[in-house]
Amino acid sequence: MTIANYNMKENGKRAITVQELESIAQALDEPVSNFFDENLNVKLNLSSV
């Protein structure tokens, strides 16, 4: 991944890849389907913690 691609990813300007989503799901021990709404759009939790 180039520096420009990484920067776009960090700023939310690059779509997440299937491989990245699968890696996140595996690390969290959650099914990939938990990241999608009923229309198969990726759900993001933008609330502050």
C-alpha cells in the first residue's frame, strides 16, 4: 500500500476492502455480517467513546 493510499484510508476517503473487513472481523471474533445493515451497506459506529 502506498503512503497516499494509507493516508486516504486513515482520513476515510478510501473504501475499505473485503480483505480488511475480514481481518477486522477475525480480530474481533465477530461474523462479517455484523458489519452490514439490511441493505448490505457497511455500518460505521461514528459515536465517540
